[in-house]
Amino acid sequence: MSDAATPVLFPGHWAEVDPDRVAIVMEPSGETMTYAELDDLANRLANHLSECGLAAGDHVAFCLENRVEFLAIMWGCHYAGLYYTAISSRLNADEVAYIVNDCGAQAFIASRSLTDVASGIVASTPNVRTRLSVGGDIEGHDRLEAAVAAASPTPSENRVEANDMLYSSGTTGRPKGVKVPASGEPLGTGDGVTGLGQMLFGFGDGAVYLSPGPLYHAAPLRFCRGVLRTGGTVIVLERFDPELALAAIERHQVTTSQWVPTMFIRMLKLPDEIRSAHDVSSLRCAVHAAAPCPIDVKERMIHWWGPVIHEYYAGTEGNGLTYCNSEEWLTHKGTVGKPVLGVLHIVDDDGNELPIGEEGGVYFSDGGTFSYHNDPDKTADSHLSNGWSTLGDIGRIDDDGYLYLTDRRAFTIISGGVNIYPQEAENALAMHPDVVDVAVFGVPNEEFGEEVKAVVQPTTMPATDDESTELERRLIAHCREQLADVKCPRSVDFRAELPRHPTGKLYKRLLKDEYWGR
């Protein structure tokens, strides 16, 4: 057993203390992995990668759907001291090849379900020296199961903390890798997300954490990593489904969970009899982030689940973080919290700091450092000359120091010289009973430069032009009941589905480009 002086914030400690403790449960398949199994696979994979010539500081990439081996593979890369890039399983071969080449991966791991992508990038990723497949054969790849079975299970000596290097979702061009230097501290020292989780979100021995989103995204990956550092059990949804999520909370007595606002909306739109059929009283902390949450949606979630809703604002870049709990939010409705990492600044277009209450670019100082891999121009664009850095959002700070986000700078609509923030109209329409999903953005207008357009995924697609016109009229009228006319859509188009990332992020740029291309 590890003594008190040995760092313990990694799965190997818990494999030693309680080897049969369940580390991971997949829903709805029910597959499980114990801490002993997780640590064994991670040690063997780390040793195999070392035998293949990879050394601490080198790079590995993997492309997997949510599956039981995912987090053990991540830990194997971590045990080996490597930078690791989890790649979206929704990308095509060209997009995956770009990331693999850009990050400099010398090893690549893919699941059998992504055969076409994995085999399709072999010729275009010549710097990859080791390719492994999970769950079945892929041409040009060795089976991970055979490779780890032949590797030593003995932990290597002098292991150090490694780090992920994740990529932006690429909604405005090619994605960029966010590189945060690894600490180099002994393995088990921990990281900032783990410390935050222990302090605010209930991470620790006995915690049961529900991860409803794709594991390749920054927040799910890092939160699951933190839970497994501290001896908790991770419940992973193989895909998000609102009723499945509620059932998993009840079945596993989930104590902590993480969500995005679109998941809240989908759960709230379930019939009352389904929502009331599931007991969610085990929840002590339900965290949400990734996008501003409409005030009405958050009020309804707090009424339903109680004052267990926590919110933070941060990015993959790790340059700063704000946080608020339910009690704080109810007295500062609409806020994304006060800073717990870094110092907040609101600045104008010339980089001058603005007074309290005025809207401008949201910047952090005195937080984490980062750079965009192989993109010094984007790195420079996200920093002021004094070192302050931004994630590209617009917002304001109130007298109590709470931050309120207005929208992404890239999606601000300028109509007749007036700045319009589409998030307001999206929030107004999101909970309308006829709306499943909505995107609002600017489209060309000869007189005013831009006008406000909404694209809506309705609960039922209109069957005729008359039905479409009537639904458009109702939605615009609904928006005008809550907002000034200038902020409301001039027109509404309907689509069977909007291009939304599984993490909840809307690919608004794809929609906007269609209209500007016309």
C-alpha cells in the first residue's frame, strides 16, 4: 500500500487499495471495468508504447466512441508521460488526418467502428509509427488487446504527470490544438480540475459521476480523469438520451454530473409523467457549462432538481475560470459566476479596460497559460500585448464581480450600426413548445448590412407553405413579446435537424456560411 508521502491521485492507488472497486460503468450496455482492470490495461499500454519508441513528451492520438476502454487508454497515455489528443469520432478521414499530422502523433489508436476513417488515413499520416485497433481488426493496425496482453503489467519507474492536447471543434476553419505545458510532477500529484472537483463538485472516494457527453471533449475527459484520480465511479452514457440519463441517475444513485444547456432543455421537454417517474434525489451536484443557459431553463432545473445546479465558464485553453452555485445564481440571474482562476477584465476593441457594467471582450489575466499549436497568429490574436487572453466571448461584469456573457464575438450581428447578440433571441425561442432546436445569426441585408435570421428545428415539420408561414409568424411574435423588435428574427426557416456537436455546441458557422454564400 502507498504510504502517506506518495502521491495518490491516480487510478493505480485505488487499484492497490481496493482492486475490485468499479471504476467505469457504461450505459445502457452495462459493461464495467474495475480499478484493477483499468490500471492493468493502462500500465500495459504505457509499456507497449514505450517499447514502440515513444518517450515522455511525445504525442499519441486516439479516435474512439464512448466505450469502456476509452478512459483506460487515456490513462495508459498519461502513465507513459505522453501528450494525448482525443479526436472527435464524428470527423471524416481528412479531418482526422489533419489533426494527427498537426499534433505530431507517433501513435494512433482507433476503434473497429471507425474502420473507414482509420484505414483511410494510413497513407496520409506517414509519421505514425504505431497503429492500434480496439474491438476488432482494422487493416494496417495491430490489435490493442493482443499488444497489451504481450506487454508487461509492471509500472515503469519515475512516472510523471502528463497532459492532454485537445483541439477546438473547428466551427470557424481548421481546428487548433491547445497546448498547455505538462507539470512534470510525479504521477499522482493531481491537476487543477481535480482540485476544483474536490473543492466544489464532490469528487472523492464514494462519488458516482455521470458523464452524458462524448468523452473526447475537454470537460468530460478532464472531469472523468479527476473522478478516477480520487476513487469515484464514472457512469458513461454511450450516447445522450434524456430519459436514459434520468434512469442512470436513479439506477446508480449518481451524486455528481455534468451537462450542457441543450441537455437540460431536452430533459425539460420530456412529458411530465416521464420526468416524475425518475428519482434524482441522490444528486448533490449537477454542473453545467459550454454555453450560456437561458434563464427560464435554469430556473426550471433548479425548481426540479433543487439547489444542486453549479455553473462554470472556462475553455479548453485553461486561461481562467468563473463559478457560481444555485444560491449565487438566483440572486444574480444570468451570471456565469465570479472568477476562481484568473482575474477578469472587460475591454474595448482597442484593448482598453471598460468600467463595471459595460459590455466588451472578456479577458483573463493571472490564470493559466496556453498557445495554439502551430498557429502563432491565432495565439497572438487571443492575447493582448500585456498578456491578457480571451476565449472570444463578449460580456459584462456587475458591481458584485459576477460575469454575464452576451455572445461570441464572431456571431455579433451589426444591423444599421446596432450591435445585436443572437443568444438573446435563441434563449427566447429555445423553450417554445414548437421548437426542438434553434440557431440565430445575421444574414445579408442591402439596406442595413445584416438582418436577424432564425433557423429552427420544429417539433413537427410544416407540411405546407401555409403551415410554415403560420409557424414562422407565431415564433416571431413569441420573440417580440420578450425582446425589442430589432433583436428578433425578421424571418424563420425550418430544418429537420441543425448541425450540432454531441457536446451541445452548435455549428452555427456552417449555417451562416450557407446564407452568406447565397
